[in-house]
Amino acid sequence: MRGPRTTLGISLLYTAGGLAWLAAMGIAALWFRTILLSPHVNQAAGYAIAPLYYFLVTFHGQAAMMMIVEDITLSVFAFSLYKSNMSLSKYKLLTLAFFMINIPMIITFIGGPTTGWYMYPPLSLQLGSWIFFGSFPASTATKLIGLAYFMMFINALGTVIASITMFTDGYKSRPREGKIPIFAAYGMAFGGALIFITEIALAVAELWYVLYFWASVPVNPLTWVVLFWFWGHPVVYYAPFAIFGGLYYYIPKFSGRPLYSDKWARYNIILLFTFSMLVWVHHLQTWPLPVVLRAFITPSTLILASGSGLTVLNLGLTIATGKSYNWKDPSGLIALIALIGFILAGLQALILPINPLDVIVHNTYYIVGHFHLMIWTIIVVGYLAIVLDMLKSKMGGATLTSLGSGMISGGVIMWTIGAFLLGYTMSVAGYEGLIRRWVAYPVRFLSYMDWMTMFAMIMGASFVMYAIPVIFSLLGVKTSAFWEVSGTTGIASGPTPGLMSSDDSPSSIKATDSSKDHKNLRAD
């Protein structure tokens, strides 16, 4: 089976990887939520269940931050080039990078890490922090754990290779006259430059752990943590900021007018890009930092937040001054929900940069509620709007059937309701003092856990509802049930190719990456 040979095909490949890990991560989340239905205050029960719980939490976090985020950001980057009449050319290298990102982590997870996605020393340097690999004799365990961290290094290296390759290909295919279209400009900044600048720090930190286990090289905790968070905070912006570029493209389209201010959107790239690599220091608020550094945390974080606010203002004015927003189109509805969800999720974060207030909720479920709402809205929902356009392009400009439209729109609405109920329940529990990542929590928080699990199950059911049309379309299965060509009741002119076919378009349309073919294929 040959890999993709078009820009759209590469975008769909990375989309498939992100969705596969998203499903696995969601299963892990539901699993540990069921564990949390009991507070496990009994010591024997708590000690027995703790390794499984902390492995699931680690898997959940690492799958999200080391695979899903990178996969979907790179898929958005590739698609932004496709939509902008720009293109990729190094398909084999990008396919290799895809497998470097996704396959090695399977070996890591087989080892059973319980370190959390942040892998802080000295816990992550202890053999006992790996359920399976750590159970071997010490000499073997050090080799296996070193191998696990080396696989994580390969994962980071694959991400760097993919981002640099897409960036250079995009730069070579940029318009010779005029500006790079706004969608591609955000893709190149946040799916390209931001990734390869910051992901290298993670690769170095992981390689340092490899050398610790394989060559007894000592690890300095503070230096390691600085390397980690230089990646660990910008990584949360890879996908949202790349998706901002998508919203800058789709919301004007469904508002019936151009973007309110293209100039604001382009200046905002500079602000978001710069400060995303500065505000990581606020993750060290519990460290004995100098007063000057603590004073730097609040304004730098608020300046970054102002960049998000500028995006919201720009898109909001686009909608308000447009003819009338077409929310009846599933993609238009989803883009609107992503924007509104981003606003409401961001409100919880307003107190976090302020040191005296942050101490009240630091390391509690309040933080979990905030950043998960961001993930569930701007990333998952916003990304879905882009994925639908990818599939539409793959189908040669087809439209969703009533079944496909109903499953996707209904699923997203149900997902959003469950997300906000769960996110704000988490935040209230955190404000009341529920510490995150504790399997043995106080019994008084049991009712909160019950509600969280119920809302999580609503989200799980809704994910299945809107994922079925997407996944079936990616695989080329039963596409006529979900898509139709204008004037027909389904795609019956020939078999719809699957994800990895050599031709990433319906058999009646030969898709290539030339500007001419892009213009002929897309039905914007």
C-alpha cells in the first residue's frame, strides 16, 4: 500500500493519525473516570488501583500532547497550503515522519509509564515508575526504560522533520505576487516555525533521559524542567493557533463578507508567536523564583491572552457586520460553536496569571476544567470544521446528506453541552479544593466525580455520533450515506478511494497539486 502523493492526501493521513489517537485517549479517559467513581480512601484498595490509574492518566496526557496535537496541527498546516494554492512535494519524507511520530510511542506505552505527560524528575528516573519495564531486574529495566525514552525522542524528531519539511515546501510554493493567504500564513507560523523551534527542546530533554539510563549521565532537574516547558507550554498553542487560521478563512465565508481586518490577523501572528515562547515560566510558579521573574509572569501571559482576544474581536466583528451568518451549514455551525466555546473557556483563565489568585486554584481541577474546555472547543470542534472541508475536497466538492449533516451537527451540539457541563463542574470542584491527579481524594468530592463521569459519557456518545461519518469517509466506506454530489442521491459514479490510495480524489476526478487543478476541484 503506497502512501499519499498529494498535499490533500498528506493532510488526510495526519488527520487519520490524530483521530485514531483521539479515540484511544478518550477510552483511557472514560476508563480512569470510572476508577474515580470510588474515592479509594481504603489504603489497600488505593494502592492496588493506583498504578493502573496513573498509567491511564499518563497515556491520556502523552497521547494528547505528543501525538494528537502534532498530528492535527500538521494536518491543518498541510490543508492550509492546499486551500491557498500552495503545495507539498516531499511526500515520502512526510509519510516517514508520520510513522516516526505515531509508531514509536506504542513501544513506550507498552512499558506502562506512570510518570504523567510532564515526566518530572526524579520520579521519571525511578524504575518503579514503569509498571512493565520497571518490573524487570535493574540491569534490564534501565535498558528498556532508556528504549522507551528513545522512542519518545524519535517521536519528537519526526515532528521536527515534518514541520520543517512542510514549512520549506510551503515557502517554495508561496505566491510570487501578493501575500501568503491568511490560512496558510497561520499554518506556516504555528504548524511550521513554532513547532520546529520548540519541539527540539523536548527532543533534547528526552535524549537526556536516554543518556541517563544508558550511560549514567546525571540529570539537573531545573535545567530539564526549563527544556520541557519551553516545549510544554507552546505545544498547547500549536493546534489552536493553526486553527485560528482556519476560522479566519471559514467565518468570513459563512458571514458573507471578507475578514473584518486582515491587517489585525497578520499582526496577531507576531504577537502570538513571540509570547507563546515566553509565558511558559508561569508553570514554575511553585518554584522559588526571583521576584522579578514572578512579576514578569502576569503581564507576559496577559499580553498573550490579548492576542486571543484580538482574534475573537476580529472574527466577532466579521460576523456582526456580515450579511447574515449561515449557521445552517454544518461547517458554519461548527466554526461558530468553536469561536463561542473558545470565548467561554477562556473566561476561566483570567485569574490564572495573577499570582495571589492563582495560588487558590493551582494544581486543582479548576485548571483541568479550563484547559479541557479549550481542547474540547477550539481544538476538537474547530478542527472538525476543517476536517469536513478536507473530506468535501476529497469527494470532489460533494455535500453532506441529511443523515451525515444530522449526525455531525447533532453530535457536535451534544458534545458541546456535555463539554461545558463537565468543564465547569471540574472548575467548581477545583475551586472547592479538589486536587488534580489524586486517585485517593476526599469523600466529600464523590458527588462531583459522579457528575463528571456522567457528563464524560455524554461526550463519549456524542463523539461516536459525529465521528462515524468522518471516519467512514476517511476510509472510503459507505460514503454515499453521508455525501452526495449535486443532483444525485449519492456518490455512485465509482468507488470512493480510501485514505492511502494513490489518487486522493474520486475516480472521475484526477486531483493534483497544481494551482489550476486546485481551482477546478474546490467548490468554495
